Amino acid sequence: MGIIAAGLVVGEQLRASRERLGTGQAGSAASVQPTVAVPTPMATMQVTAPPQQATPAPAARTVVPTPSSTPYIGAKTGLSGTVTMGGAPVRGAQVMVYPSDASNHGPTPVPPVSGMAITDSQGVYQVQLPPGNYRVGAYRDYSNPIRDFGDGYTWVTWYGDGFVIGLGKDLVVSGASTVADISLLRSVKIAGRVVGKDGVGVPGAQLSLSRDVGGTEFSFGSAIADAAGRFSISHVAMAVTLNVLIPGSTVPSFTAIDLDVRGDRTDLVVTLDRGNIVSGTLRDGTGRPLADTNFGVTPTDTQIVCGWCNGRSDSAGHFSITLPTATVRFRNWPMNAGEPDLLSQEYAISGDMTFDPVLRPR
């Protein structure tokens, strides 16, 4: 299940890294390994702390100073190129260069940056680097979390047709100058429906895109099916795996579909053993609908794990979600300080049902 990603792997960490680098605040940092989101049970785990023991005095040892790296003082190589989008130059794109080593081959690069530049009106960038192996990428308005900007191209492209740095190819910088032209990758749409074997759409089905490269699982994008089981994910035209997970009646149902996407795929139909479709209106203790509320459902049976049973009510408090056959409680997920923590009574889920869960302060 580790392949279910949320998201956003190249999302928040990547943008935070860019912002620190752009303001000159990024320094050396520990290697960041690729992260994958793993659904976790909502049940609280109690951990007993081990008894404290007296700390023994440290043994005498010889301290060997860590040698510091020597700044490069030789002649640097000029790296230049043009960033284009559909053959047209991209003005104001940010070009980032990192040393090519194992610590930088995950979905999210880590500082220190080797060089950076902004393209001019002709889409041209220039940066000076010591000779060596690098990975270079172009970004366009990287603070925007939406990858597809409506013009059919993604927000980030790495040299060598790699969507993330870990998929990019090494760039050898040597001699008097090196040229690396970067073409932003085209975006495609992967869409369809998740249905049960009875043909009924599965609301809340979890979908994600991933790709295994050298034993490392890269997660690219995710989506949650709507009330009719429909989903849509924007991504780069490349070979990916579509992962689909739903709670199932008693155990989770999961499938993975390999896709070599060269253009839009909007006809996908994924069929799985589904759980119970539960719909209704979330309400508080006074009967008022809980509009636009993030909520989760926790089975009280410890044999049932449903850490992915989450949803959100609409502007009228309505919701639709797929749940396992179990006794459950509904609860909200407070997003801001001061919001009440609400919990419902137990509800026995068996088959498709419609009712209005009432959430009261805990």
C-alpha cells in the first residue's frame, strides 16, 4: 500500500526546497530519501516507555576532525541552453542544477544547489559550474501546486525527459562550454471510473500513479473518485502504473494497471470488489448540517483496518463514501485552531446504507 501517495511527493517538499534556495537560505542538508504515504489505522496505539537508567560516563576517545571540502578554484565551464514549450521559448523559467549523486536521485532534490539561473526573453539560461556530472531541470511558476497550467505542459521537466530528478539523465559538464536544451514535457489526462462487480461506481476510491526505477518507487500524482466513482489525474506522457485501492467489504481491494501513456486516456474502467456505499448528511448535535467538513470513519472492531476511510462533505453537508462491513464511528478532522473535535455514536455498517451521522463534542 506504500505506493498510495498522496501527493504529492514532488509537491510540498519540492516547493519548500525551491523557496529556500531562491532566497539564499538553503545550505547543506541531510539526504532526503523518496517518501511514500502508507495508510495507517486510526486506532490509538499505547506505548509504554522503558524504565530510565543511569547514563554511564562516556569512555575516553580520540576525536578526529572531519576534513572540510576544499572550494573549487579552477576554471569553470559555462552551461547554457534554451527552455522551450512546444517549440516556443519559455521566459522566466527557473533552471536548477544539482550534483549527480545518490542523495539527489529521489523525487525531491536536496541542497546544496550547484547553480541556478532564470531564462531571459528568448528562453536562454547560463550558469557557471566546475567540471563534473550534474542533473539539471527547468521549473515554471513552481509555487503553483497545479501541474497542468491549462496549456498542456507540466510545471517541471528534468533534462533527459525525466519528470522528477530521479528519472533524469546525468549531464556531463566539461571543456569550455556545455549545452543542455530543456523541453517542458506535455501533460496528458488519465481518467475513468472505479466500479464494483455490480457495475456501481465506487465513491472515495483511492488512485495514484507510480513508477519503479531501479527498485525505487516514485509516486507522481493521486486522486479520489467522486460519488459516481469517476476520477481524473493530469500527468506526463510516459509509462506509469495506476494503483487503485478501496476498503472492500472485509479486506481492502487493490489492483495495479501498467499504462504506457502517450496521449489522453479517459476511457479506463477499473473493476474491484467494493465495500458498502454509505451516503447521507453529516450533522452536529443540534441537527445542523456540517458543510465542507473533512471527516474520517474509524472501525471499532480492531480486526478491521480502515485508515483510508476518509471523506469530505459538500456545501450542504452531504457525503458519499465506501466503508467495510464493520461497526464504526464518524469523526471530523479539525483543520484550524479552535475547531471542535467531534465524534459520533457507533453505527453498524452492512450493505449499502443511507443515514445522517450525528457528531458531538468528545
